[in-house]
Amino acid sequence: MEHFELCIVGAGVVGLALAERFARTRPRSYSILLLERNHSFGQETSSRNSEVIHAGLYYTPGSLKARLCVEGRHLLYQYCQQHDIPYRRTGKYLVARQDELQGLERVFDTAAKNGVDDLQWVSRRTLREQEPLVEASHALFSPSTGIVDSHGFMDSLLTSAQRAGVQYAPLTKTIAIQARNGYFDVQTECGAPGHIEPFTFRCRHLINAAGLHAQELAMRVEGLDKVFVPPLYLSRGCYFSLTGKPPFRHLIYPVPEQNQRGLGIHATLDLAGQIRFGPDVEYIDSIDYRVPEDRRALFVEAIRRYFPSLRADQLHPDYAGIRPKLCGPDGGVADFMVQDEGVHGVPGLVQLFGIESPGLTASLALARLVADDGALQA
Ligand SMILES: Cc1cc2nc3c(=O)[nH]c(=O)nc-3n(C[C@H](O)[C@H](O)[C@H](O)COP(=O)(O)OP(=O)(O)OC[C@H]3O[C@@H](n4cnc5c(N)ncnc54)[C@H](O)[C@@H]3O)c2cc1C
């Protein structure tokens, strides 16, 4: 049976960042296998998001989300510069009506506690000069928010990881894991439908970075007490694209929803300057990426609060992503969950749950946390 030091299940942005970090910080003899069930990396949540490099304005101070977002943002800008990944520090305006001022003040306080020191109050006049079509009484400007070509970023992580010796296996679905004493036997199914073959191997360490499927995979780990597998709630976020000349030059965000279920339907720019609005929040029972046409009215109402001249026929259903939430619609806010032996008692196993936003921004910091500070020391 083939043997690896480390197996990472899932080649989304987090699994890729982990593969790159482990490969770079371990000797060449430390063999790493990266498994992906789809034909290519990053086909799920990692390619169904806003591609925003978040500054770290919203997350509960002291939480992993807050710490890893701020650290990850610095690492991500640095990585993009060093590896020629397309990105832009667009900056973002957070805008509020008179009755929402308290919401903006809360964001300002939280951001300060999270170590974001460049968030600024801007006058109505400045906002009007910068974004004449935005209607708001109060605004904050975040200069360190930006956008990134997430596919280019993931592609670069994979190339770097492979150069450093990582073996990458797409079309390889992990179906069962037996935790033995100090190692794992892993069963997979490889190949495209119609040509599937079993492949079994052994590894000393295993990281579950399976995103929306992390809980399903954890349930297949024989030897893991299932009380450690948290519940999963699927929260779909749809996007509508805007036709016509882009009306904004910056990202425009409303005041976040009080319950922190989402950041509010905002305007994001892609690197070509096109505008997309989203994501909304809708809890669903199974993975379904359709964008229901009937969400349009809700979008129009939410967007017109800060962009009154929007016409409903300018919006077109675009795509959707699904947040792997650990709390249901009424259940509050959960942090990223990183479980190692200290939590579940299985040596060599790390499981990542609830890696929703700002997981793209935080990915390099998350990889650093697991590879440098975690339980998988060489
Ligand atoms: C609507 C939306 C908007 C967002 N916007 C932003 C944003 O602007 N900025 C930001 O920082 N973050 C954002 N995020 C969060 C970010 O996209 C995620 O945190 C991040 O992509 C998670 O990456 P991942 O690698 O954990 O998961 P995924 O991308 O889901 O990757 C998991 C991988 O595991 C594979 N896999 C699963 N099961 C198996 C198995 N059994 N065997 C082999 N492979 C398997 C899957 O095929 C998949 O490729 C957003 C998320 C959503 C939903």
C-alpha cells in the first residue's frame, strides 16, 4: 500500500493553501497527497463567492475569523504581489441611512478592536464626489478592502505546491477513512463516471478541508467520536449582475444584517470593472446552485436603499454560492472551527468546519495556523 506523510482532502482555496504551506515548510521527504473529487480544483465555494479581500471589519474580536482575516489579508496582498496574481485595492464604502447610523458605529468599533486602523468616516460630500449615484447619510471608507482573481490565486497555489513535491489527484473522492493507531487507511474512488476505480493508501496525518462536505466526510472517519461533528446548515447566497455602464468605482456595502447572517446585498466589482450585486441569505435543505428569478424583487428593494436609480430590468440572475454555516437561521454566529487531536482525541487528524466568509481572505493565515502552530508538527 502506498504511504504518505500527509493527505489533504479537498482542493478548494483552503486545501490548496494548506498544501502549499506544508510543502514549503517541510523537507522534500515529507510526502503530501492532495485529493479533489471534482475534475479540477476550486469548483465549489471557492469559485462561488465575491472575490473580495476583506479588511476584517465585522467579525467578533478575538475570534479566528477576525484574527485570520486581518493576518490573511496582509498575506494575500503580499502573495499576489510576489506571484503576479491580478488584484486591486479598490477600497469600499459602507453606507447608511440616518436611522442606520448605529450600525455603522458598531462596525467602526469592531474594526478598531480587530486591529483595522485605516477605516475612516467620510462626509456626505466626499461620498457624493466619489460615488455620485450612491444615496446615503453616513459612510465609512475602508481603503484596505480589495478584490482578487481567486482562480489565478488558486492556480498559483497549486503550481507552487506541485513544484514543492505535492501530488495532486483530481477526480478522486475520499469515501472512507479508518483511524488506526498513529495512521489512517484511506479509501477513495478515482476517475470519471463510468471509469471509476478504487485506490487505497495509508497516511500519517489527514486534514479534512472538504468545505460543504466536511461533515459528511467526518461521519466516514471510523475511530472518530461523532459528537465532535458539528451540524451543517446550508445558506445560499445568490448574485445578480448589472448590465450597462458600471455606476460605481468602489465596492459599496450597506450596514450588515444585525444577526450577522450576511453582510447585506452589496455591490462588488470584478477585475474587468463589471458590477454584481449579492449575496442574499437563504437557508436551503440541499446543495442547489440555482438563482431563483423570484429573488429579483428582494434585490431591487435592498439595492435601491443606496442606489435609487436602479431599474429592475438591469439585473440578471448570475450565480450562487453556499455558505457552510454551523448555526441555523435563529442560532447566532459561529466561528471557524479547527479541530485537532486536542479536541477529538484522534492523533494526526485535523478537521475544518464552517469555513464561510472570510475564508478566501483568511486562507493563507488558516494554512499557517494549521501547518506552523497546529498539531501536525513534523
Ligand atoms: C456567497 C459567498 C460569498 C463569499 N464571499 C467571500 C469573499 O468575498 N471573500 C472571502 O474572503 N470569502 C468569501 N466567501 C467564503 C469563501 O468562498 C470560502 O470560505 C472558501 O472558498 C472556502 O474554501 P474551502 O477550500 O474551505 O471550501 P471549498 O471551496 O468548498 O473546497 C472544498 C473542496 O473539497 C472537495 N471535496 C469535498 N468532499 C470531498 C471528498 N470526499 N473527496 C475529495 N474531495 C472532496 C470539494 O470538491 C471542494 O473542491 C464567500 C462564500 C460564499 C458562499
